[in-house]
Amino acid sequence: MNYVQYTLMNQNIFLVDMTREVSRPFSELMTKWILKLSKQWKKILIINNKKWWSTWLMCYSCWDVPNCTQCDIPIAWHKDDSAQIFWICHICKTHYPKQDICTNCSSQQIKLFWVWNQQIIDLVEELTDSKPLLIDATLANSNKKISRLSSLSEQNIIVWTSLLETWITWFQPDLVCIVSADAWLHSPHYGSKFNNFLFLHWCIQAHSWADFILQSYNSQEQSIISACKGDIKTMKNNELERRKLHQYPPFVQMCVLMYKHEVESSVYTTVHKLYQELLYLREQYEMPDLEIYSTPPTIYKMYWKYRYHIILKWDWLRNFMEIAYSKLKVNSRWFKIDREPISL
């Protein structure tokens, strides 16, 4: 058995370990429940925070991942309403022609990764012979707009994006399926674990009458287990301990200085110069506990511009930044300054 069952009030919550079912996006348990309830015309809500059809591609021969030429991210393979395939960069929106072979080694061993909502629509339609309704921000971004959709009364299966802030108050599902319960864990946000817990906890509490199936590749992750148990206290304590251990807010102050330029060498030169000046300033004012380090961001290149960060962490960082503003004129050197960053 590759799942664990939790009972919360009158809810049955199933946490499925997807590491044993990597070959398919729906677990065996989720497939059985969707088939069973759809035949009974029960209402099913499927939550996934990936909007289109597939995230990115990888060549199984040379392990190459096609990237956008303007931004340092993989290009995604999408389908339009007429089932035509196209590639696109999610940042700059540049379109690329469809390719059936790897541009690096000419192999045809190209595979899709991750599960997006359009793919879920296809899977559910294949299972149940009925097309579910996909609701995301492009269709309707408020309850009022959603309630005006003409096909609502005919739907018993809805696919919902977790990125949409509003909630379906008028849809009373018998089963809620969360395709990827650990999706928020892959964010560079230092509070990603707690945010993951809050999202799952909010979903479960918002539909306290429904059964839940949560799929995860990190089934031992504390944020997911705490959400299944409704254990807010343990999650909060663990999060505070983790932030204290790794010196994140609220235990320290943080500041991120970001520089970007079309010329990569200019980025290195400019960032390295300021980095050395900040280290000298720290030594001059005898602040040995102040952490200063430079690092590329998660997305190194955007819109043809390379980017680099200088990150500072300390209990009394505000005092040091006032000195840096005065001595080094940081605010006039074309650095973007984030005094209270929520993401790294």
C-alpha cells in the first residue's frame, strides 16, 4: 500500500507516495476514486497549479533541456484550443517552433515533465468520457465572474488552479484531489514549507465535508503531514526552529541587492566591486556577525539581461545599510534594493 490514511473530524484524507508511481500523473488510488464517483455523478474538484499542458522537455540521450534564448528558463510545450502544439517562454512570451528531435544531439528521445491542467483535462476525459471544466485566471478571476459561466450547472468535475486566489463557494465537492501536494516546496521562498502547509490546510478546512486525496513525491515532508493532521502548532514551532537555525526573518534582518545588465561580464565586474566594498566596510566597522555573500538568482537571465544578487543578513542590518548608503552610495549605483525580501 503506497498511501497513508488520516482522519480529521469527518474527513478521510489519503496521502499518496508518488515515488512508487512515477510513470503516471494520477495515482492508482486517485484513478479509482475518480472513476467510482464520476459514475455516481458525484462532484469532484481537482486542484493543480500548473496552467497549461506540460512544463518542459528533456532529451533522454544527452539530458539537454531546451531553454529560451532570452531568459534562462526551459521553454514549455503547450497546446492551444485546436490541439496545435507550440513552445513558449513563460517570462518573455517568445514562441518557438515545434521540434520533434533534440537540437543538441538530434535524438528523438524527448520526454515531457510535470503535469499541467490541459493534460489533466485530457486524462479525466479519457477516464470518464466527459470533459471537465477548467477554471483559471484567464477564464474568470472572481466568484462573480465564475458564477456567470453557462456550463456550471452541467459540471460534476472541475479542474482548478491553486494560483487563483478566489475559492468556489458554490461548488460542494464530494472529493478534492490535489495533484501535487508539494508544489509550493520548490519555490525559492525561505518560507516555502510554511506556505505549502497553509495552502493545504486552507484547502482541507474550506471543504471540511469532503474527502481528500493528496499526491506527493515528498510524503514524509512535515508541512504535508501537519496539514493532513490539522496540526498547526507543530508546524508553526518547526518553522520557527528552522528559521532560527538558518538565520531567516523574523530572527534576523535581510536585504537583497540585485544588479542586471545585457553584458554578462559587466554584471560580474559591478557586483564583485560592490561586494568587496561591503566586505571592507564590515571589517572597518567591526561587524563580524554580518553575513554577506553574492549568488545568482533562480532565474539567471531574463529579457536578455543577466542578473546577480548580493544578500546581507544580520540582527542589526538596518544600521549597516545606513552606513553603506552614506559611504558607498548604494542607492545610486543601479542596484535594485529589497529591504525585506520574501523570496531568494
